[in-house]
Amino acid sequence: MDRKKDLEALATEFEKKWRATRLPEMDTYDLLDLMDYYSRAGMDFEAELCRRAAEQHDADNPEVILTRAHWAADDGDWSTARKERKKSFPSRYDDLLFDVEYFVRSGNLSRADRIVLESLPSAYDLPEYDFLFDCAALFRDFGYVFYALKYLAKIPHNYTDFQQVESLKIECYGLVCQYADVRKLLNDLLDANPFDIDLWTQLAGYCFRAGDAAAALDACEYALAIGPADEVTRLSQFIRAQQSENMDTILSGAVLSQDYLTCEDCGDVLYADGQYDKAISCYSYAGLYCPRGHRDREKIVSRLALCQIHSKKYEDAYMQVVSLSALGGEHWGERLEAAQLFLEEGQAAYAVSLLQLTVDSHEMCGARCALVIALLAHYGCYEPALQIWKYLKEQAKVVSPSYLSLLDEAVKRLAL
């Protein structure tokens, strides 16, 4: 049997039956709201089902068409996105928001910012504030939090949904570790909503991130006095275990419940304390329970590798760092950090192999060359890294002038 042809026939049959399947009939706008809800929760399959249900039942609805345009943009298909946008007869602000998104995605932030500000009239009303909030959310989605905060600052306290504005501010400040601003905003919200368990939970988490364990525990106690909350209970137990230096109990519970996040947190605490063998156990469990393809896996593998270097498990550590390539993306930072530790341990061969990998994968370029020059020169690693020094010599024109003397020294030593 020709399995390839058989699978193609099965795929055709499946797609035909899928198109004929009647998805749940609900109000179109409810389906689109559900789609956004599932997307924010990372439930992409459910979000896709809601979008398909909306298209199946109300394909000509302008909001459905505009949603298709945004999904095409998400896929990088701006030709289709523009066509769908025109078919949706968008409002002026929908049209402007689409243009803003185009320039935000392309990294042309000054152009996107200019579109936002130039589109606003001298006197704002509700639609303008809605537009500012949507622009702030868009910039935040791509990590440009300072632009988001600039727009949010223009929205007054009497805005219809000002708590959403404050929530987005909290998220933005948290992303850039401005925890004093986060705590002030959360405390203001709690003054108005003292029994909001979600706000207390956020406060506990941010206090913990800021290194204020006492304030985090206080917030946990307030939250738990309002009602049960697994996340708060986990954080409270973790802080107390950390204070009593009794991570084994927390790790045992995390292993029983297959909670990779807590295993990872335990590993981070032990790693920071220099207890590398114990941290290896934590990161191993975290890797076991972390869902395949999850972005946290990169950090888990990287930290596991660093612990293994400290524990002199060099071959295992090397294999871990190399495995990061299979996870996609760029891993320059992880390879450089591991290379430094290998050199510190006197394991130049592993370090050079990792640095060569950054050359071969075109990650060693621009200002990064100077970092490698400084690293190799600091450890006196010349002959073992001959090929890398040859490459660095070829890149001399992009090396910062203050590093050129180190490069010249290597060139002389190696007679390049």
C-alpha cells in the first residue's frame, strides 16, 4: 500500500467532513469574545474553534471579517490581511489601529507612535480613550511597555473602565521590574476593592519578585482569609520553606502533583545558593513535567546544564546546551554563559565547541564578537580557539575599538 497516497486521501476526507461539521451556534459577538478569552489563556485550539464557529454562522459580519484580517496579520500574511480589512468596512479607529499594528510589528516604533498621536483630536472623548487603550494593549503585546505606559497616562480616572487601565499599567510596570509602581497601583486598587482575591494574589506575587518575602506573606494571608486559592497557597508554602531552608518538603509535594513550576522555582533557589546537585534534581523533575514545546523548557534545560558544569558533569552539560538548538530560536546567551563556565572549569574543548556553534549558526556577529574576544583573552584561550580567532580577525571592522588591542594580541600570538 502507498501510505503517502493513503494519508492524502484520508486528509481530504477528514477536511471535507470537518467543513460539513456544524459547530456550536452562539451569538457571533459572544464567540469572538470567547476567542479572545481563550487566546489570552493560551488555549489556541479553543480560540480557533470559536473563530471558525463565528465564520461558519456569520461569515459576512464585519467583525468576523476584521478578525480574519487580524489572524492573517498574525500569520505574517499582510496581503490577505489588507484585503480582509477593506471588506470589513472598518471604522476610522479600526483602520488606524491596523496601521499602528503594521508598524509595531515591523519595529518602526516612531512611525507607529506618530500615527497614534497625530490621529487624536485636541479634545478627547470616549472613542479617543478607547483607541488609546487599544493602542497601549497592542504595544504591550509586543513588549513595548514604555509606549503603552505613555498612552495609558493620557486616560483620565473617569474613563468607563479605568480599572482595566490600571491593570494594564500594573502589567507593564511588572514587565520592567518597576515594583514600587506596581505595589502603589495595587494598593490603590485594594483600597477600593479590599476583598478582591485576585488583587491580593497579584500583590503577593509582585512582592515576592521584588524580594520582599514578609510583604508577600502578608498579602498571601489576606488572600487566603477571603477564600481558597491554590496559587496563593503554593506561594505561601514556598516562601516559608525557603525561609526555613526546607526545600525538600516543597519539592516532594511538587513531584507528587507533577507541578513543574514549583520544581523549577526550587531549582532556582538552590542554584542561587550554590547547591548545584540538589538543583539538578529539581530541574530534572521540572523538565519531566514541563509540557513539550513550552517556552519554559529553554530555561530549564539551560539551568540544568549550568548546574551540571558546576557539578563537573561536563559531557551531560555540553549535550544539554547543544540540545537547545532543537527548541528553535537563538541561544547565544545560553551558549556564551556555558562557555564561560567551561573555561572557568578548565574545559576549553567544550567551550570552544559551543562558541564554534555560535559562529556556524551566524549568531556571533556585531558587538557579540567583542564579548567573545574578552572571554577568550581573559582565560588565555588561544591555540584551542584558533578557528574562532581567525573568524574574529575577519570581523575586526565591527569590533569596538576598545577591544581591538585584545584582538591584536591574539593575532600576534597565533601569527594570523
